[in-house]
Amino acid sequence: MLDREQQIPLYEQLKNKIKEKIESGELKPNDKLPSERELGERYQVSRITVRQAIALAEREGLVLRVHGVGTFVSAPKIKQELHTIDNFQSSVQQLGLIASTTIYKYHSFPADLHYSKLLGIPLFQQVRNLQLIGYGDSSPIVYYNTYFPDELGERIIESAKNIAEKGKPFSTLDLYEFHEDFFPTHSEQTFESIVTNEELAEILQVKAGFPVLKATSLIYQNDTPLEYKEAYYRGDKYKFSIIRPITN
């Protein structure tokens, strides 16, 4: 029970109880916490106190709230530095997980104005689309949806098929080593927090409305676009960090 004689607020005491259960292993990563009503009855506190405790636990990274679904114990996250680009296998191995990649689908289509501008190709030239799912210990953690100019895309897709047959983990950036005339030099990226629709939820094996981080990238070889990529990282599996200088 909580100690009402302490100076520590009840919501902080309850947060500490949740933390103790996580650290002891009684609550494991991805376990669902009891409902607000159940926690209130168990510790004889109000729903407001429970909500304050869960909000504090979430700010400390102990739990993750999914709207309409519940509150879950946070799993250790893959840390990705933003000023460098790690390959998929090394980033997953940070947590001691076994990385793997599958080809979800691939196809081609004539470039409209949007893809013509992004990839620097003529209208109606074929665009190659390659979609990959990256796994950690057989659980999907990232979905890559990537678009290439025709010639490069055809070669990249063939390389993806070959390496997938060998069972090696990869993302599209790993495939350039097989094509020495194409070599990425830099990337322009944007990041935004979104929630999954039904299709993306099915791909990542989560419920619709689950939080993900969407990273949109344009990969260049000097001034020439090589690929346009949308990557969807599960919010409970990844965190991104950067060190930025402060200027006066």
C-alpha cells in the first residue's frame, strides 16, 4: 500500500511501485498494466492519482500509453544517432536481438509529377518500388517503402532478392555495395510522429492507432537523387538522438 504519512505525493509513490515491479521483472517489457480502475482499487487512490502516476511513468520512459488500447511496459529501444546512419543489422544488434529482413513486395509504375520531381527523372519513366520489413527476434520493428529510378531500382531489387535468399539482414543502403557505380554521399531527412492506419498496423503487427516514427529520406550521390524512402519505425522499439551545437 501507499504511505499517506510520507511527504512524497501519492502519485509519485504509485509511479515508484510501478518502477519497482518493472525492475524486479514482475512486469516485463510489453506487458499491459492493469486498468486505471484496477490500480485505483488496489492502491486505494483516485483515478486522477493513477493518471498522474502513469503520466509520470511515461515521461520517465517506463511505460507507453496507446490510445484506446492501454498502457504497456516499455521495451528497451534501439538508439539511432541522427548525425550518422547505421546499417540495419548493427542497430538491431545493440539490444542483442537477431536481425532479419523480408521483401514485402516490389513493383514498377510510370512516374507522375511527384516522383519525377523527387527522383529527377522524366515524366512517365518507370519508377521501381521496393518494400522491406525489418525484424528483431522475428518481431517486425521497421517498414521501408523505397522508390528508385528505373535502372538503379531494377538492379537494387535483384540484389535484394539475392541477399534475402541467403537470409542476411539488410536495408536498401546495404545493397549499394554490389553496385560500385552508385554510391550514396548524403541524405536529406525529415521526421514526424504518426499513428498506424490499418494497413501499416498489419505490416508491423500492432493495433491501428499505434505510435510510429516516420522518417522520410532523399538519398543522393552528390547532386543526383538515388532513392526516396519512407521508413516507419515502431515507437516502442526505436529512439533517435542528436547532439546539436548552441550558437549565440
